[in-house]
Amino acid sequence: MTYALTRYKSYQEYLDDESLSTEINHRLLSTGELIEVASEDDMNLRIALRLLLKLAQIEDGILADRVRNGNKELQVRPVGDKWVNRIPDLMVMQPEHLEVARKSVLIDMVPPLFVAEVVSPGSESTVNFKRDYVWKREQYAELGIPEYWIIDPHREKVTVLSLVGDSYQETVYVGTVQIESQVFSSLSVTVNDLLVW
């Protein structure tokens, strides 16, 4: 659904619009148009919650206040679908975000420490696949996010992208192999921990 009557001149104008319902999942296009997107699938939410619980246990819960589960936006430069905001399934914010990032982590702020996305079903030619594997990868690397996980329950794998220079280095994990995080060395989780019910 496109909100044709609403056309924002800037991302900040969109953020400042108090009339937008927080119950609706909005995306802002680079044209200034607002669209409504479907809510996350229950399975995707449960997978993100499993990872959140693992992250919250690191170092006696030191990250607990900084982990966000699908409720904090990131401003990004438009590519592919031309969205200028992403709402990661899971994000670990920097300490300074707690004070300054009321609704969104803006492009000019220090990047989040970690982002994870759970891929919705679809072949490699679908928008779902391109969004998580191609467009977000490019956007998150440009922001300088140190680590981006693509959790793909339909292909039963987790792709860990670690920022090296200005691009991501990729490692794919399956089954019971321990996932290695460059950002969270004490994190103990496998693909099966996240995906097996």
C-alpha cells in the first residue's frame, strides 16, 4: 500500500511525522513516498529472538540494553528497492545510540556494532533474496557495520559477513558448526541452535 498523499522532502521530515502509526511497518522510498510492508513472519521473529537471547547472555548481559529486535530503523542510501530505511530483524547498537538515536540510527552516526536479518522464502531471483543478500549487504557495508549475519532458514545456513576495509568477507555456516563472530568472540551458537525447532 502506498500513501500517495504523503510525500516527504527528507528522511528527517518522515521521522518527525508524529501522525504515523507505530503499529504499521513503513518504508520510505528515495522519492519521498511512504509504503506499508507486511509484518515479519512469526518464524523469522522467533529466530531473531533466539539470537537475541544468545547475545544478551554475553559477558553477564552487558549487551542486553543495546540489542534491538526489529524495532529500530537504520537510515541507508537507496539501492535496489530504493528504500532509505531498513529495520533489521536484530541490531546491536553502540552505547552512544541509546542517547541520540531516538527512532533511527542515521547515516552520519557511528554505525551499529552488529546486524542480523532473517531471509524470507524465495528463489535467488526474488526481491526477498536480493534485499537481504545483495542490497542490504551493500548498504550495511557502506554504513561501516562491522558484522552482518544473513540467517536463511529455507537454505538452512547462516552467512556471516565481516567488514574488511570497505567490503564484507563472507563465511557460510551450516548444521552444528560453531558460528564464529569477529565482533562477539564469546558468542556460542550454531545454525541448528537458531533454526531447529
